[in-house]
Amino acid sequence: FTGAGQNLKLRASLGNLSSGYELSFTEPWMFDYPVSFGFDVYRREHKRDTDVGYGYYEKVTGGDLRLGKEISEYLRTDIMYRLDQIDISNISSNAASTDLKDELGKNFVSVISPSLTYDSRDNVFDTRKGNLLTGAFDFAGGPLGGDKNYTKFFARASHYFPMPRGAVLEVR
């Protein structure tokens, strides 16, 4: 690390019903250019109990590669490629739907996700006012391969209002 804003994260959680770990790294200036690069590697396990619906075990193992670039002071674009292996097992056969039973076993999901962010907040760490708008598409399958094909759109809009006594109201 050179002290130039790199971000390294290692996270683990252990529990009776769910557990997981994640390793993440981001380099904000790749090869001395204002292009960020990062990756994530993770594994999550979740045991769904029959008391709260259909019972089954889900294990997700995967990772992603990320590239990003600031277009202007307020505008940023990113692209991410993600590959997940999803293993569904131990389905409670009594109440499970046909759709859930069709997911039994291992499936691969291959996704590319471009996004655009507008960020006019006055301070990223201690925001008092401004806007944060993000939109992203997920394109899975097709020429990327994998067992699932879908398209998703995600959006977030936040506006920050300064309030008395140093408080801030976020409307999201």
C-alpha cells in the first residue's frame, strides 16, 4: 500500500442460520491514471428454516471485478463483472414450490453491470447537503454464459437537508 486511498476489507460473520466471508480490495488510481480497479471474493451460506416458509440451504460462492472512472466533478461511471455459483440443497419437499425445486443443485450466474452516479454532496464522510443519484443495470446470461438470463435495473436517489444543531435529514 502506498497511502493513496487503497481500500482493503476482510469481513467474516458466523451464525447458526447464516455465515459468510468477503475479501475486497480497491485501488483508486490504477497505473497513475484516475481509473479505479477493485475486486471482491465472497462466500455466503444461509439455512432457511421451515418455520418461516420453505426450508432449504443456499450457498453462494463468487467474486467480481470492478472498473470506474470520474467523468466530471460530479459524474462517475463504473462497470462490474460478477460470477456466482449458487448451490441450493436440502429443500423441504412438503411445502416447496415447483419453482424452488427447479433450483435444486448448482447454478452459475454471470453478470455485467454498468452504472452511472451523480454525486453533489458537500462531503462524502460528513454530508450536510447535496444529492446522490445512482442507476445501474444487471445483464445476466446471454453471451456471458451462465445458467440464468435476466435484466435488472437498480436506482437510488438521496437528497440531504441541513437541519438545526448540526443534524442532517436524508430523504431517500
